[in-house]
Amino acid sequence: MTPVPGKPVRGSTTGKPVMALLDLLGRRTCLRILWELRDGPLKFRPLQSAAGTSPGVLNTRLSELKAASLVEHADQGYRLTTEGRLLIAELMPLMGWAERWAEGFQSSEQS
């Protein structure tokens, strides 16, 4: 079942939108699928290969991402919707933070 704002989700009974989003993004390969689609559409098999997942898991995640209005299917394959592209744009600063965070671990290992 696709997590939706206003309804209890895994780890939270509040129904807050951020909790629904974190539940969805925390599902196996979900973020990877979004990441692989960031540069443009992919057909099913290339997306499966890029995401490194089974056809069953990919089908399930694509259904959830479509229900959440983050991914859509078009002639060229699966692609991010406008909301999906906005989500990726919002997540990009998190990559910078993660890189700085990782550098802290590398620094402490060298000490």
C-alpha cells in the first residue's frame, strides 16, 4: 500500500506528510529508481538493470511511485513527473550534506 499524507504509515501514526514521504522513500530501491530517472526516461529493463533490482520489486515500486504522483509512464519509458523532479531538486542539497558528513568519518579514520 502506498503511503499517503493524513494516514498512519510505518513508524508513525501522525499522518504527517513528511512521515508518509519518508516511509515511501525508505522502501527498498525507491530512492534508487528516482535517482536513475533524474536524467530522463528509461524503459523497464534498462531501469531494472540500473536500479539493480528484480522485476517484481521494480513493478511494486513503480506502482507506488506512480500512485504518489512522482513517476509516470510515457512512450519513452518511465519518467519523473513535475513533482518527482521537484523532489529530486529538494534532495540535492542533502547530497552535499552527506558528502561533508562522510568527510568527517574519513578525517577521524586518518587521525
